[in-house]
Amino acid sequence: MNEIPTNASNSIILRLRLQNLPGILASVVAEIGRVGGNIGAIDIVRYEGDFVVRDVTVETSGTEQAAEVAEKLTALNGVTVEHVSDRVFVMHLGGKIEVTSKSPLKTRDDLSMAYTPGVARVCQAIHDDVSKAYNLTIKKNTVAIVSDGTAVLGMGDIGPEAAMPVMEGKAMLFKEFGGVDGFPICLDTKDTEEIIKVVKAIAPGFGGINLEDISAPRCFEIEQRLINELDIPVFHDDQHGTAVVMIAGLINALKVVDKSPSDIKAVVAGVGAAGTACTRMMRDLGINNIIGLDRTGILHKGRTDLNSSKQAYCDISNPEDITGGMTEAIAGADLFVGLSGPNILTVEHLKTMAADPIVFAMSNPTPEIMPELAWPHVAVMATGRSDYPNQLNNVLCFPGLFRGVLDARAKNITEAIKMAAARAIAETIPDEEVSADYIIPSVFDKNVARNVAEAVNQACVEGR
């Protein structure tokens, strides 16, 4: 079953002008149901004599079904479709974030302290001791969310303007879950050196840098150079946030199947930025037998078509140097981690895995295998989607992680910090509550960010 169910991210509001007669509204509800839409709120907007205007909210599976709903309703007697609004676009009108003042400016005294002449004394204090910027400016609680728009949400290279809605959303998540102020900064350049130069130039105003949606392999050099050349934490969330959350889920999934990391065989489909980071953290967890695949097949030392990052991947994977494709890789595997594309894993593949296999099919919106197909054949199933159990979502990591490193005034984010974050996420669920469909906390569990922040802060202290 590959059909995408209806959901709020594809919801519409239909403004309908209905004849005020018995049965008209019922015919509307019935027609929406026949098309497959899921009705939410039905609100009266106004009465117009013999007519009533209503707003009807409908969840659909996508633009095609939304158009079909409107078309079918237009054909009904006594029904006029006045307008169709996409709820997602309505939410984005004018952007999703804004800057507000923490202090009122109602009097001359307020102005003289917030700005001139009083602000000059604060500037001089920072000039005399730059470290005071952490306490006297927004630096202590701000993160730059930097992207060049080259690897956005599976859409690829869509440009800096088109990347802005994602970065704004990231800023919302930082604030909502970690109390961190994130600023979206989308750069109109793909040049590695220029990106590094720009980020270094803006760094004085920020307490941390979150790199986002920058394509591989450039993202590796950009991140590593910035880590080396800045004195504030730099974190490429597509790599490490994904890895931290995946490891958190894996820690609990291994409890369900009663297996040890050192005893399992893992397959990673998709060895870009996220796949490489996941592999490195899996090795840190104790998994030694990891097979990576790209579109051509298994990564092994005999391949001559590999770039430098994939050649480096061979050094940490495939200890038996096996060759072939998914069929050869998946045989006898205990764990599948998918970071590639839709429908590349089949039921036949699952049947050749080891007993009680774990499948993390993380591609969005369509995973490597749909849960409905996988459930009869696996012990634990997780995806990146919110409409199935066990959603592996980066929001479980980055707000709390940055909260912790900002509070600790850390200069970098170490492997120990990432593992501390993963274990904190996993341990948010008590051992007695861990089950096949509950290996990862809800993204709305407020305990997660707090637990991660505390664990990260402690790891920072221990690492000094």
C-alpha cells in the first residue's frame, strides 16, 4: 500500500455558498466523503437570505485530491464554491516568524537607555571585554540557521528564496521547543569558500551556527572548516540531528528485540550527509558490521566510481567487502536504515533479514517501504512521518542540543555530546514503557528538550 493518507499538510478551506434548504449540507459532506477527503471544521461565515455561506475544512492526500473535491462540489445543485484556500499557504502569508522587543519603548528614558546615549556605555564595555557580548547582547541565545538551498527536504537545489520557508519553520521549532532564537539566513551562493567566509563574517552576533540543507559533499568541508575556524558550536542538522534521533530510536529498538549493538548487521541505504553521520554514530554505539549502498549498489573498495567521501565511507564499513545490490546487502541483516528514496525495499527483502528485524525507513513523504507492507515481517518499524508510530524527527534533537551548548557556552559539539543527546532522547521513555510501537518520544513531549539540554550541558562540563 503506497497511497498517502489525508493529512493537515494537504488541507484546504472551501468557502461554500449553500442554498439554505434541508439536505444541502448533507450532500456536501457525503460528496467529500466519496472523494476520500476528511472533513474537519464546518463554520458559518454569514447568512444571505435564502443562502448560508460556510467555511469547510477538508484534509486531503494532495493537490490532485483537493482539486477533485472542489470540482465535485461545484457540480452539486444548490452549492457554489466561492473560494478554495490552501491552509499551508495561509499559514505562510507574510512569513512565520517576527522580531519583537523585550523591553518597552514608551518614554524618553526608555529610548535613552535602549539606544543613544546609554547604549554607548554598553558598546564600550563589550569593546573592552568581548566576552561580555554573551550577557549584554542576544548572542547567548541565538543561532544562525544557514542554508544555500541546495538540498531542501528531498526537493534538491531549489535556491535560497525557496529555502526560506523551511528555515523559518526551523526557527519556530528552535523557539517553541528549546527557547532558542533562530535567525534564517539563506545565501545566494553555492561556492564553498564564499559560504565559509560569509558565515565567519556573521558569527560574532551568534552563539551557534546550524547549517541546513546544504548538499553533499560540500557540506562536509563547510562544516569541518567552520568547526576549525570558529569559537562557537557549528552543527549540520541534516547530518548529525538525523543521526542522533536515529540512534535514540535504535537504542530502544534493540531493547525490544533483545540484541546487542556488537552482534548485529546493519544496512544503510543512502550514504550522503545523513547516512554517513548515522554510520559513524552506529559505530560509536558498537555496531561493526555496516553495509552502505548508493544508487549503484554496495559501497566496496573495488569500486572505481566513488568520490572522496564515499571512498572514506568504505574505510568504516563493509568489513567483508561484499559486492552487489540490496538483495546481497540485506540478507541476514538485523537493521535497515533508509535515507535514500521511496519503495526501494520490498517484502521479499524483509523475508531474508535476520529474526526480529528492525526497519527505519526514513525517507519523506514516501518511505523506502510503507509500514503497512513491512509490519507483518518486522519486529520494529519507524519512519520520518507523523502519521505512523515511531516518528524519527530531528526536532527531538536540535532544540535541546543547542539549548545545552548555549547554556554551557561550548565552543564545539563533540561526538560525546551527540551520543549524550541520543541517550537522553531514548531515556525519556522509561524502560518499562518501551515497546515495538513506542521506541521514540513524541515530538510534543516537552520533557525531551529539557532532558537533552541537561545531558548535553553535563557532557560539555565533563569534556572540559
